[in-house]
Amino acid sequence: MEGDAGELWEARLSAVAIQRDRTAFAELFSHFAPRIKAVMIRGGMAADMAEEIAQEAFVAVWRRASTFDPERASASTWIFAIARNKRIDRLRREARPQPDPEDPAFAPDEPDAADTMMTARERADRVRKAMATLPPDQRDVVMRSYFSEHSHSQIAEDLNAPLGTVKSRMRLAMERLRAALESEHEEGSL
């Protein structure tokens, strides 16, 4: 008897998939929707939400009927799996907190004060001038490391140079930059 019923529901799903048969769909809905709702209620879900899950499941059944494979599952198993997935989706949505638009994290940052922007611009100009004093090979490794965010190993590979050479160039460049920036700072404070 169970096999006959299973074949009947598979045939109905096939009719929905191939012919978009509304009568077959209505029969599936009439049989399975109340059962899905009952299972959801037994699982602790409110009746109105259980009914929504059943309806959402059958929207998916209508849309995805062509993906049903009787070799992989029976019609009832396939339909109940869709309903179970809809329930999980609903629970996940409800568990995810909604962002509070009044949260300070969503407020735009205050614009920087004019003196802060001026100081940053002056600092950037000093660094640019100091960078211009570096030999090209040292300037290249600094640019690749700090502005292109390449690792020393990547730089060595890109330049076809030993890693020790890259590290040595970086160390020499940092010493020169530090010295250039300190001397300019001392000149500016006089």
C-alpha cells in the first residue's frame, strides 16, 4: 500500500514538473501541507508560523519540481526535506539580530580637524621628500613593501634578488629615512 501511495505522489510531482499541472499540485498540497504543519507544531513552532513554512515549502516544490529525482528520495521525503530547510532558514533569520540604525558604529566619522589634516599633509610631504633622497634600489623595496604590501620574499622573487639583499636594502633605506626625517624635524624646531 505504501509503495502505491509513493508512486502516486511521484507521479503528481512529475506532472507538476513536466506539465505544470495545477490539479496535481493541489493534490500534493492538500495531502502534505497539513502534515508539514503538524510536524512543525510538534517541533515547537507556533501554528501560524508552521502554516507559513508549509506554504513556503510548497512554493519551492512548485518552482523546483523538475529537480525531484525518484532515484534519490521518495516524494514525501523530498517535500519534507524542503519544509525542514525552510524551517531552518526561518530560524536562522530570526536568530540573526537586526542592526540598530542608531548604533554609533553606523554613524559617519567626524571630519578631521583642520590642524590634524594639515599636520598629516606636512608629514606626508616630509616622507615624500625623504623618499626622494633614497637610491632607486632602496626606494623600490620600500615602495613594494609599504605601499604595495608585498612581503620581503615576494619582493625578492619579483626582483630576482636574494632575500638577504632585499632585507639589507630595506634596513639601509629605513636608516636613511629616519636620519632624513630627524634632521628635517630638528631644522624645523630651530
